[in-house]
Amino acid sequence: MLEISAEAKQFCSNAIFITGPARSGTSIVGKIIHSLNLVEYAYEPPMMVTLMSLIDRLDAADWKLLCDTYIYEEFFLNAIAGRAINCNSADFSSIYGTKTVEDVERRLSTHFTKKMCQESGANSVVAIKIPDVVHSIPKLKTYYPTMRVVVVLRDAVDTINSLLQKEWFSPKDPNSDLVWPFRRHKGVNVPFWVRPGDDELWLNISEVDRAAYYYIRVNEDVERIDGRIELRYGHLLENPHKATKALARSLGLDFGAKTEEVINNIRPTNPVRDKQLIASISSEFRDKVEHYSQGV
């Protein structure tokens, strides 16, 4: 059996995984965590998205080898060396929004060997942000029991309104690849998180019901995640400092040089929302949507 170093395995076991529904605030929570001291951040890494979709299909040892390799060898060491960081200052996930210019320039102006990367990042931690995959996290936690999982929760009205504005689930384009990976059913791309056996259902329901199905799918397994850290998006907007301090304390991390700056830029956007949206959801989904939205 192929293996990776014990150091890499331990590092991955100490990682932070951020998840929840898309459009729930996972991006701002990821930015906050990235700003904390000694945190490197992977924003929706494509390889991890695919790996999470295959967690029930691959042999456990093979899956963990691929995951450990990506997190430690591919991402983390190269982030320390300045080779795997997002330097596009226009992006919300840009490293310039969470780390000092001096930190970034030091990475970009130093020739790092692997040993130097390991020494420089000896006390660091990786945070990975991937929405959509809540249903796979309980299995992930069996592989990495000490991995910290942050689940972002948001009420149904805001989440579903935002999803509809994005048109990710619109039936207008059956070949849309905006949500991936997918499987094909009768010539239509069906998202990987649609339950096996629900492909026909997915094809025949409306866009708003697809958004409702998604909201249910990514909330129904939250209770199965042992030791999770829940962060309610509404609470974050109401009191960013209080919510961030509580989050940092739960993670055992300290504020970084730009954490206060990130917090100070968190403000409600007050977008136009259809408050009657829930009433337009089919009865087969509406009760569950309202259930998972309670208290959020």
C-alpha cells in the first residue's frame, strides 16, 4: 500500500474544513479564517471538490492518500512558497485581503526548498472551503476525527433567493456545467449531490423546487457531523466582532494582522428578496425547508 509521510497525515488531521450551502456566507467566513494567524486557505479547490464527490466510491486508503497529497504536498507547501496563493487583488479570496503585503512579498521573493517550506509552516494550519458537500462530511470525519469542521448556516429565504438569482439550477440549459461534477441522465447534467434515485425527480421539478431540494440536501446531514462548529450568517452580520472572536476561540486561533480590517468591512447588503418565496415551493419540500431554516 502506498503511503505519505506521518507529518503530512498529521497535518491533514489538523485541518479546518468550511462548508454549508452555497450563498450562505461560506466565502466571508473563509476570508475571516484565512486572516487568522498562521492559516493558509484553499478556496474551493477543484481537486478536493471531486474527491469529496468520490468519498463513497474510492477505497479509504486510496482516498486518504489522494487527499493528504493534495492538502499537504500540492497546496500547503506551495502556499508557503508563494506558488499556490491567489495574488489577483480583484478576487474576494485574494491573499492581499487577508495577509500583509510584507508576508506576500517575502514568499514571492524567496527561493523555497521543501525543507524550508516545512520549517516555515511548522505551526501553520490549512483551511479548505467547499460548499455543497455537507452530506460527505460525516464520512470525512471518520477518516480525520480531529479535523475541525465549520458549518455556515443561513435562512432559507435569503439562501434560495440568492440561488435563484444565480440561475445555477435553471432548466433552461440542461447541459450547464456550473454545478460539477455531475452525472448524465436522459441528456441532462445532474449535480453530484442529488441523491441516487432522484435523477428523474430532479429533471421534472421547477427551478425553485430544485433550489429547495438543494437547501434540504445540504442541511439534512449537519446534525451527523460530530464536533462541528456552527456559525449562523445572520449572527455574523449582526455582530461581526463577537462572532469572529467566538469562531477564533473555537478554532484555538489568534487574530492575524488583517483580521480586524476584514471584520470592519462586514456589512449587511440588504438585497431585494422575495419574502413570499417559501409559499411558492411545492408542499413536498416546503415543510423541510422551513424546518431547516428555523433558528437560523
